[in-house]
Amino acid sequence: MSIVLPALAVAFAAFCVWLGVRYLSRRERWAKWTLTTVVGPPVLYVASFGPACWVAARQYPLDRTTGKIYRPLVETYPKWPGLLHWYVWAGLPQGAEFSPVGDWLFYFPDEH
């Protein structure tokens, strides 16, 4: 099982490169739309994580369904590069603490 996920990631990357070459070299419209359809949703998923954190941080009690939707990103939070970490913290209110264990939890020492 440990080799399946890396193999799928390599296959996905190879497929995206192949589609990009098809579109750039031949200007095929189907290749452009397929590439957009394949790459767009993962990019939007990661891009929507910051605003979801900002909204969830201002809710009390916290909405657990949002935490379940973004569980893969929350579980890998300690391994993130600085830019994505900054993106999450940019919109959080002052005094918020993010605990990335299980479902996300926000803690406000002064307010709640």
C-alpha cells in the first residue's frame, strides 16, 4: 500500500505533463479543457483552505463538518511550507491558536 500513493502521484503528474505538451504543441482545445478539469479542483481545494480556516475560527461552537472536509490538509499541517502556513494565519483573529490534531480546533484564550 505504501507504494500505491506515490505511484498514483507520479502517474497524475505524467498525465498532466502529457496534456500540457499536447495543448502547447498542437493547440488542441480538448487538451486544454481536460488539463483545466484535472488540475483545477485540487488547486481550488488548497486555495479554499485559508478562507475556511478564517470562517471556522470566527464560529463558536465550531462546525465539525468543515474540519472533516479539510482533514487531509489538517493532518499534514506540521509538514507545510511557510507560504501555506502564512496563508492560514493571515486571516485569523488575534489570539487564535490552531491545533491541527484530528479535526481542526481553534482556541481563543481571552474570548471563550
